[in-house]
Amino acid sequence: MPINEIFCIAMFASFILLLFTGFPVAWILGGVAVIFTALGWALANHTDMFANSFYYVDWSYSSATVDRIWDVMHNWVLVALPMFVFMGLMLDRSGLAQKLLTDFAKLFGRVRGGLAVTVALIGILLAASTGIIGASVVLLSVLGLPVMMRANYSKSFASGVVCSVGTLGILIPPSIMLVLMADRLAISVGDLFLGALIPGVLLGAIYIVYILIVANLSPTAAPAPKEVEPINPKLILNVSLAVLPPAGLILAVLGSIFMGIATPTEASGVGAFGALLLALFAGKLNFDVLKDVCRETTKTTAFIFAIFIGATAFSLVFRGFGGDELIEGALLGLPFGPTGIVITILAFTFLLGFFLDWIEITLIILPLVGPVVAGLGFDLVWFTVLFAVCLQTSFLTPPVGFALFYLKGTAPEGVTVRHIYQGVLPFIGLQVLGLVLVFIFKDLVTWLPSIAYSN
């Protein structure tokens, strides 16, 4: 095996192993890039190991990281990241979710499994208006999980519902993950938002169908309510009024993008301002809230961009050793045909989700496999949405499933890690089912973008 390929494999293996040390990911990515640059320079200058290789990395080559980081920070599309983060955090503080849960529970509580359906519907609305996994899971855990447990729902079932529904925010637009993916593959954010809308809602619908089936087949998982408030016009009006604010915000953000009124970056500003107004009208906006939301937005954005910088350095050095060609050759050399190659990529991504966060996979793996898939003749928007659905499972798969950590940190007393793991297993299967449906029926992704630009 050529020395440059050994370096590529060693780089990736070092990154995976060092993740288990608990060091910040950004430092690991940048550190591995520096170490392998030094090794490449030392071996090339003091041995003849790279004498017959076209691939060589030294300090002058890796210094191009500075220019690449400038390109990242200069990218107008990425301005949407802090805006969408701010929008989600401010909505979290506005108290809208609590009102939605109270009114929805009165409306659907009479149905067996109705409380879980209520949590799922609110989760879908939160996903389309926040896009932040941590905020959604924590909010649903604090508001929805105690209500279901008081109704004698199974702890595992209730935990699985909260965890899985909370992860929809990473897929249903506006999603910060889709913004990053569009940037990495140089495709339209609007196309990705349109393409992910139907699969995201479809996955939410699959969850609801599963909840209703389990509730009716297993009475102990979701017992029938004993006392319910009768449905009356006032209740229906309250539910309608509770839905209007988040629905209006979703329409303002996504509608302005889909109708071509605003770019995703401009729409993110509209969303941030709209969330600010909703918090103001709800009487929840004050200086302390604004300060806390701004601080959390800064921390989250800094975390993402720190990984950006580390991943930029890592990718540059990896490509300098011929990593692109190694990945492309390995994939194209598989005896499966084009469809089999895509399935292999998705299966590999699913396994990586057990150990890596979605940000690392998006910034490192997606740019390597995306051009290969495009070269095979597949629609890149379709593949990227598939990749996003696959990555959604990474939030539920141990040991690095962040949704599991968020839930455990806020769950009521008595909900153990075992309950959470047991609860999410069926929903991981449902996510794989959604992935298969999107894979088979490509129109689920391509239809909306095609009609949006048909005129």
C-alpha cells in the first residue's frame, strides 16, 4: 500500500480513537492535522518514503488553511446559523410550547395514546420553528414526560416518544444541519429545505401512526384516560389560537424562502425577529432573557465554527495525502453498482453515527462522498436529504446519542438510562423505515423543488 494511503487511514483512525479521550472535537481535528503535517514533512525531508508519491504535505501546503478559514467566515450563507439558533432559543423562552401542550392535551387526551400524539404534534411544530435538538428534547422532556408519566404511560414508551420527536428539528426546515450541508456541497439551501420538508413531515406521521398502534395493542404502554374534558367550541378556539403564533413564524420563514421573497440568510433574520416579537407579546421578554439567549447563541455558534476551523485543517491535510482519491477509488471499486455504493455510504454513515456527532460527519464525510455520488449520476439534493435522514439516527444511537443525554439530564426521577435505551430502539427502526421510503420514492424529495422552479 502506498505511504500516502497509509497516512490517510492513520489520520482517520487517529481522529476516531482520540474522540474517546474526551478532548474537544475542534482541538482533535486541528491537532491531528498539525501532527500529520509534521510527520509528512519530516519523512519527506529525511527519508525517501514519499519519493515515488505524487501526494505530499508540508508546512507551506497546510498554511492554505488560513485562506480556507477566511472563505468559511466570509460565507454569507453561514450567517443564517446564529440567526436560526437565536430563533430557536428565544421561542424556547416564549412559553408557547407550554400553552400548546396544555391545549392539545385537552383536545387529544381522550384518544388512547393521545398524550403521546400531543407531544409528537408539538415536536413537529417545534422542529419547524426552532431546528435545535437540545431545545426541543429538553422542552418536551420537561413539559411532556411528567404529564405522560402521571397518566401511567410506560416509562420506556414515553421516553422514546420524547427523544425521537425531539430530533425532528435537525431535519424539518429551517434546519441548521441543512444549512451546513448546503454550504459543504455548494448546493442551494432553498432546494434542500424544499427537499427535506416532505420526508421530515412523513417521519413525524410515521411516529404518530406507530404511537396509535402501540397504544391500541398494548394498553399498559399508553392507558386510556379516565377523566377528559368535553370538546367544545372554546377549546377548539384556544387550540387554534395557540397554533397561530408558531405557524405564522414558520410561514414567515419558510414561505419567504419558497416563494423567492428572501434568501435563507435573510429569512433567518426574519425568524429571529419574529421569535423576539412572540416572546415580547407573550410577556416573557426582558433583559435577563435577552442576555441569556444571546449568550447561548454565541456559545452554540462558536462551538460550530470551532469545529469548522478544525475540520477545514483536517480536510486540507487529508486531501493533501490523496484522501479524496482513496475514498473515491474504494467506493467505485465496490462490486455493488451505483445503487449499492449509495447504500454502502448510508450504512457506513449510520455506523459512524454511533460514535461521531452530526457536525463532524457533515463537515468531514459528506464533502468526501458527495462528489462521488454526483459523479454516479444521482441527484445531489436527493442524496443529501437521505444523508440527513440517516444522520438523524445518530441522536438516538448510543453511546454518543445526544438526545439520550438531553433527556436523561431533564427526565423526572425514576426514568433510567435503561428505560431511555429501550424506548428509542423502535423509533430507530422507524427512522430506518423512513430512510428506505425516501430511498425508494425519490419524488418525496425532488417533487417540491421541481415544481418550485417549474415556472
